[in-house]
Amino acid sequence: MLFTQSSKVARSIIRAGLTCACFAFTVPTSGRAADPEAAATPASTDADPYLWLEDVGGAKPLDWVKARNAVTAKELEGSPEFAPLRDRLLAILDSKERIPGISKEGDYFYNFWRDAGHVRGLWRRTSLAEYRKAAPAWETVLDLDALSAAEKENWVWKGAGFCYPARDRALLELSRGGGDAVVIREFDVATKQFVSGGFVVPEAKTDVTWRDRDHVYVATNFGPGSLTNSGYARIIKEWTRGTPLADAKVVFEGRVADVGVGAWVYEDKVNGREFIRRSMTFYTSETELRQGDAWVKLDVPADAGVGAFQDQILVTLRSDWTVGGRTFPIGALLAMSWDRFLRGDRDFEMLFTPGPRTALAGSAATKHALIVNELDNVRNRLYVLQPTAKGWTRTPLATPEIGSVSVSGIDREESDDFFLQVDGFLTPSTLFLGTVGSDRREVLKQLPAFFNADGLEVAQLEAVSKDGTHVPYFQVSRKGLKLDGANPTLLYGYGGFRVSQTPSYTAGVGAAWLERGGVYVLANIRGGGEFGPKWHGAALKANRQRAYDDFIAIAEDLAARKVTSPAHLGIMGGSNGGLLMGVMLTERPDLFGAVVCQVPLLDMRRYHKLLAGNSWMGEYGDPDKPEEWAYISKYSPYQNMVAGKKYPRVLFTTSTRDDRVHPGHARKMAAKMIEQGHDILYYENVEGGHGGAANNAQRAYMSTLAFTFLWNQLK
């Protein structure tokens, strides 16, 4: 999103729960290590017999993990369809026919690529003319497999930030095993070598941003007292090339109680600006603009997003804002010139006006335009906005009826060209090259069909939740589906952190589930961003149960329509979606025949004390406050799991290297259920971070575990 700060800390905070339905893996934020010997807190007065499992790398917990992994592997790998499915999913992930995602940096288009011959991956580049070819010639910039072997490190690629405007240097982010903590190393893309004596930041959850070629803003672990309670940096320094990091000048200090801080730079030769963002909570922040050697706090609502486009400030609202004699609605996108804003004017122009079923999904910048992406009843719609002397013009861009559309400007300083990617549940992705002001669309790449979609159809339906709210969901199934309640059905959900679940080409689901006759259902429950900030806010904190009621309503609707029945209905979700799975398991075990619970939050009594959990109290509440624990305790799965009750069979999966959502959640829940006599499976990947896997082979394996388990339980 153009109007969201580009700070890596800000981005990691925002994505605290993003989910990838395609291969059933998740992606949310970071934090401090748990203390397995910690004394009881006000919200943890009962003894927890499984606290020892929070010791991530302890010998005893890892022995327990190995034992549980062996049980799960023996059962699921023993299924006759396991190996063929794993091989097929791996072939999809490794396929050279995948669309290489590219971004323009200087004269080149860069891509990071993994396949069977490059397990850790290649960072490579090409020209647009070459990219147009069926088999482009790629120039390798960095071979991560070779680097890992040479340095005897398990490097996992996390990204690169280029130095503006030359784009000849980049700060690479490399993770050991896939966690959020990274090592920062300066790299010369011309010589393809790490810069001797260049910028290097030791392993930490670091935010680093170029100011210019010889200066960077860095927020990292500077030692005792430099982190927030959420495990993020609270201090930003300006670091000069050739000087020790310890001598870098402090430019900003947040508070220990904050979530984190970070700097970001709007790169523009004419309108370039530098910002600091202090996140007080997950959903509130302060933004400061650098003017000379001073920093000026911007007068916008604490829950608003701030960004820039050319000479304009952009403000996205998460609550109504009355200013300048006018009330702007929640969910709106506002713009005005920086000069007038800094003088005190507030006569914003509203670039996006939300409606009851429409929400802002994002935007992209070209040289002369903003392309706004909105969700209209969970369907993407694109509009081109262009500033003129008389205000902004608005022109629609054609989009499909059902499907997902993403758009990105290619080089906002040079052209009005943009990439447009379109796909749907049954429609392989197509990447187009377009230009603002032209109806011409050039097909650059098209994904082949990775599964047989013949005879399948997509429907959008609604269920009525407990409080009367109409909740949409998508159903993918055979045409003329026999409504006898016996169809194996997978219901996927998330419902949190403003994350929208939209149609996309889910190759893993197609190959592993739809081809075999299964029904796939994607839920759009409250807590997500499908209908804007109100839809998200409706399920915050004390109202969390609404998200769970919505999911229950969809499950009941599927049964009422005789699409399926509890014995044939399985559910899957990860991270915050893993919490959803845990709540469904404990609240309505009668509705489901199987549960896949991935990298989950489950112990909501201690979640805020584990890794990045403290940063999510804006979403769930504070268990240390009795009035907030009163509502959290009603749904916290770990506390509500009881002996003697019949539960559907569940598969828990997590990662030892997940330094965002602590693996102790899944470990403790599994151990408790086993002791209570419940039949469960558990698998913990040794690396992979919050995504659950560090390479394609691990991803294919973990996904095959999930789909094999579900099919065996529900067929």
C-alpha cells in the first residue's frame, strides 16, 4: 500500500497474521523470548504443568517434539496417497512455469527464485525485454545456496532494500532458519559482492532504511533497555558509513510500553521526505516528519495511516475525523498538499469514500496517477485517480467479476506503466503490463493450470450470524453438487488484524482437495478487512466472539444446505486463524470432523508474555486486567479444553524457529489434550519461522501432512 509507511517494523506489525491459503501456511510478527520459569502473573494464578514446553530449544521439550513428530509422520506418511501428493505439491512449488515476481530497481528487474536446483534460492535480475520472453535469460546476483554452504549458515532470504537513487547498493536481510530476526549486510549489486567495511547489523529484529548512500536509519537491539515490551526496537539512530554502530546518533526514542519504532523515506527527487513512526499500540501511532534537523509531529488521528504521493500527504482513516469544519468517515482516503497541511489547512479532498460493503484494499503509484484498489462485496475494483488543477479525476479500470486483482506501479518517477495480476479460485494467474490512460493490456506471463478445474464452479453466499449480521463466504465445488451432507468440505478462516480473505488461485487446495471431489469454502468473517475498519473493529477485544459466531454460522449454513455435515466438515487456519481453530475446537466440537491448527495462538492467558504477543493487545485485550481477562477467558482454547468431552481429531503444526507466535502455544495445547486422553496429532518443523517452512520441500511436506490428515478424517 502506498499510503502505509514502508518501515519494516511497521510492515511486520501490520502483517501480524497474514495467511497464505494456497499451501496452508501463515505469516505474522516478532518479539522477546519466553521465560519458562517465570513466576505467575495476575492473569496466570493457576499452575501450568506444561510451562516447560515454552523453553523453545531445551533438550526435554525438543525430545517431546521429536517423539510427537515421529507419531504423526508414521501415521500420515503411511497413507498411500501421501508420497504422490507431496511430490506433486513440490513440483508445483518448484515449477519453472511459475510467474516470477519482479520489481524494478534502477535499470534491472529483480526476482528471488526457488526451485529444485536452488533450495535456498537465487537472487537474480533481467531486463523487461528479456522478461517478456517465454524463457528469459536471468543474471544471478546472489546464490543463497552457495552462500549458505560457504558460510555454513542456514540462510533464508527476507528481502533487500536499495539505496536511492543509484540503486547500486542494497541492504540484504538474511535470516537463520526463517525467523523474523535477521542479519543486515550491505551488498554491491554491480560487483555482486558484500561491501567490505559496509553497513552490517547483527542478528535482531531490525528496521533499517537508507537515508542516502552514506547514512542509514537503524532501529535494532542496541543492548539492555533498547527494546519495547513487544520485543521491537524503541530507539532509532542515524548511522554514518565508516563509524561504529555504537557511535550512531540517536534521533528518536520511544517508550518501553510502545509496540515499536521505525523510520521510512519517501524517495522522490523533488518531493522526497523522511519520517519516523512510533507505534504506541498495534493500531495507534505517531508520525514525525523531518524538516532540516528537526522532527515535526503530524497532526492526524492516532489510528490513521500516513503516506505520500508527489507533493501530497495521504491519510487513511480508521475512525471518523472531524477537522476543518467537516467530518470525514471511517475508511476514507484523504489527500492535500504538504505545504498547505503543514501551514495548518485541513481542506482535504476525499479520494476514496467507503460504503456499507466497500473498503479500501490498497493503492499503487505511477508517475502521474494513483491506482486505487477497493473491495466491493469482497470483489476487487480498480480506479485511476489523477490530480489536476481542479481536483482529482477518477476513472475505472476493468476487473473480473469474481477474482483477486493486485496492481503495482513499475517506476513512479519514470512512467505511468503498471503491473496488473489477475486470478481466481479456478483461474490461473495472469500478469499484465498496462499504462495509465491506455486500454491496452499486454500479457507478460500466464500461469499454467496446476490442477484440473473442469466441472468446478464458484459461488458467493451468505450466512446469518448470531446477531443478525450477514456474513459472506465463497464456495468452490463441483457443478451439480449432490446435496446429501456427505461431501468432504474444508472451511478456511482467519478473521483478524484487518486481513481480507479474497479469491485467489490456490494451487495446493486445487491439487490436494478439489480434484479429489472435496468442497473448499473461504470465510469472510468479522475481524478481517473485507468491509473496512468497521468490519474489523466489530470483532475487537470484548467483541471477539462475533468473529467466532460468524464462522459457526457459515459451518451451520453449510450443513443446513446439505453441502456437508459435521462428520465431513473440516476446518483449517493459521496464526490468528489458528486461534480461531482452537476456539472452534473448544466451543463447537459438534460441528466439525477434523481441525488443522497451524502456528496458533492458544494460551490467551500468557500470549502477551510470549515473543511478539504484547504487541497484539490492541486486537485481543490485556489478560492482566481482570475486566479484560473476563472476556478473553471465555474463549481462550488452552484454558477451555477439558477432559471427558468429545472433540474432533486435530492436527497441530508449528515451527521451532517461529519467533513471532511462540511454538509453546501448540506444544502445550497438544500435551494437555494428550494427557486428557484426546486423540490428536502434532508436528513441529525445525525451521521456517512463522511461515512454517524455510524452503519448498518443507512447505510441500507440511501442506501434505495437513491435506492427508483432512482427507483421511473426512472422506
